Amino acid sequence: MSDLPIAAVVMAAGLGTRMRSAVPKHLHPLLGRRLVDWVIEAARAAGAVRIVVVTSPEARDSFVGVEVAVQEHPLGTGDAVRAARAALADFAGDVLVLNGDVPALTGALLDELVEAHRRERATATVLSFEPPDPRAYGRVVRDGGNRLARIVEARDASPSELELSEVNSGIYVFEAGKLWPALDRLEPHNAQGELYVTDTIGLLVSAGEPVAVHVAPDPLEVEGINTRAELAAAAAGLRDRINREHMLAGVTIVDPQSAWIDAEVELEPDATVHPFVVLRGSTRVGAGAEILSHTVAHDAEIGSGATVGPFCYLRPGTVLEPDSKAGTFVEMKNSRVGERTKVPHLSYIGDADIGADTNVGAGTITANFSHREGAPKGRTRIGNNVRTGIQNGFVAPVEVGDGAWTAAGSVITKDVPADALAVARARQENKEGYAARHRND
């Protein structure tokens, strides 16, 4: 039985009105992924060979790499799972039914759920948990033999049932052949005509089918998100999980509570991340690199031994080669900085290629704007072992040869040959006595 394949149905059709947002709840960003993507990744980690995301008509084009089923009208979780039936009509195995708003869910927990389901030879298995505050979760009622008797919704529970601490997470695993007939038997119990997947559990128990319960050891893994406050709390928990994994792998994170690192970021051992650093997207940080405080890097590559910050912004397409430096109040975009090259402070480097062993003076700007409509932005190319002066501007497209110097205050609009000194500024003129003559005006 352990060889049976696993499929997953991820319910993500709700609008999440309590988020008070024009963006559907399941598409809200969370540490480099959307809320629902965390659940999809958990299903993949659990070995699901088929993943069907059930979504609203408005969001049908929002998913790549999974199958999509559309719930035309929000008629409850039972109707949402029904919407996936056509996609999985030929599937023979176990079907995970997952809420798309549970970002802390892990593949390891789903593995445990499926293992318990198969060990008990169950038709369906409920994932339960014991939260600090049961709130409006459905209560898990067990019989005298500690088996599942029923799940009762909080609004329908008696006072004694409301005192139960074990609740339903809304996450299940079903034998596929028994799931679809049970869904066909669902009937609405409200004026809205909504169907609830929870009712399939009651139908199976009533029919004498074996239904098991697996208790999640950590309640935080199965808590759903309904408000922005809960989203922020989930983000903090995931931040701690991500940072802990990096630290256990050999990364120094000086203050884990103030460092925000997206899920897809890669950090090599002996990298150091200082307080108030944000690493986003597909950023990669090499061994021994140091990211100083108040730095943001998004889709950037930071080489081994490089130093970044403090107060630095690395935008997408930035590549810092080993032992280079992007210093204080430096912004870079779509640029490559060579080995041991330093851009120490107060500079903007955009659409530029800088060679090795070069020093870029304070206040340097590469101007990449093109006046021709539709034309690509120009690039600035600065060679190896170049020394640029302070307050330099480079108007692309322009190239500075190896070993060249540029004088302070120069705006470079023409190519500079190797080993030359470029001066592009007006000569200084002193007018003797001018200040004294005008001081009393």
C-alpha cells in the first residue's frame, strides 16, 4: 500500500474578504512566495505526483506547473473539492485535501499524515491539532475507544463539546475511490447552498468506513490565515524557520528577528548577515560574504568574501564578484562588479560592467538613459584597475579602458583610452576680491 501514488487538491478559491484587499487572499506575498505557493511546495515535498489547485475564475491564469480547476461560484469547501474531480477522475491512490492558506505546512507533516492513514488502513484520515485558542475551529469528538465519532462545527457544538481542545485543521487524506462518492452525497445545510468537505467525514463514519485521526505536533504548522495580522504572524514564524535552517547550515545571522530572508535565497557557509537586512527573490550569497545592516538585495548575486552595506540597495541583475565591495548608500542595478573592485559610498551603478581591482570614487553615477524611443538603455563599461574621481558621471554608452583615471567632477561622454586621464569639466577661475566687494550688498 505504501507504493500508492499521492495527489493533492489545494483549495484556493476563496476571496478572503477579511484581508480587506483587492488581491485574493491566497495570492498575497509571503517571504518570496504567494500564500498558496507554500502549500503547493509542501504537497510537492510530500511526493504528490498530481497537484490540482482549485481557484476562482478571476485567478485561473495565476498558476504555473500545477493543474488548475475552477470553482465557478463560492459554494463551500465540498464544492471546491468536487471541482477537482474531472482532473483526477482517472487517479487511483490517496488524495490530500489541503487548504491554500496554511503557509507553515510542511512536507514532513503531510508525510506523517499519509503514513498514519496507510498504517490504519483508513478510508479517510483527519489532521487535527490543539491550538492555544480553539476559536471557531470544528471540534474533534472521539468515542469511548478513542476513535473519531464526528466533527462538530463550533456554532453547532454543545457547551461540553466547545470545551474540547482537539480541533479539525481542515486538512485530510482520502482514498480516491471513496472520496468522490462521498462528495456526491453532500447536501447543503444553509440558505447559501454551501457544501462542506467536513461532512464527508461524517458520511464515511456513518457508513462504517474506517476514519482515522492524526494529531499535528505543532499547532503553528496548520493555522490558517484570514487577516493581515495573521499573515504577519505567519511571516514571523516562517522567517524564524528559514533563518534557523541557514544558521544550522553554517551562516551567521547576527539578529535573526530582524533579518528577513526569502525562501528561495541561497546562502553559503560562513556568510554573515547583520541586523535589518532584507534578502529577496533568488539572491545568492557566497561563502565569507558580509551583508551589513539596513541592506536590501533583490535577485542579486554576492560573491565569496564580498562586503555589502550598510544602507546598500542591490537591485535585480546585480553581480558582485568575489572580494568586491558595494558600500554605504550605494545602489546598483543590472550591473557586474569585478573581483576586488570597490564602490565604497554614495554612488549609483546601473547597467554597467566594471572590471577587477577598480576603485569607484564617491558620488559616481552611470547614466543609462536613452533619448531614442524604444531604444535599450546604454551600458557603461569600466575596465580593470581604473580609478574614477569623486562626483563622476558616465553617460552611456561609454567605455573606460584598463588602467585609466578620470578626474574629480568629470562627466564622461566619450570613450577613455587605456592608461589615460580624462578631464571633463570647466577650468577653475578665481576672481580676486569678489566676495569682499559683495559681502555688504
